[in-house]
Amino acid sequence: MLERTDTPGRLTRGLAAALIAVTALVLAANAGPTRGAEPSRTEHTTHVDPGTGSSAARTGVR
């Protein structure tokens, strides 16, 4: 038959389980996806001249 675990033993196991759970959560929160290559900083925009109504492609770096 199983015997009852004494109170200090239960508290020690509970504390150890809580510490392991918190450590796992912290590690999981910090283990995000790695950063990829930097995206291109060139933006392609279309500018419409209000006077003529024509559009001309412009490339600018911001």
C-alpha cells in the first residue's frame, strides 16, 4: 500500500514543479522566431500629377 508523503516532502516537490514550470514558460516566451534578412528599403510608389492627371512611377528610399 502507498504511504502518505510528509508535508515538507510535498512542499518541496510542489516548489520544484512550480520552478520548472516558470522556467519552461520563460524559455518559451524568449524563443521566438529568428530574424530573417533585412527587407529591402526601396519603396515603389506611383505619383499622380494633379495638373496633368498622368502617373509616373517613382522609386524613393526612405
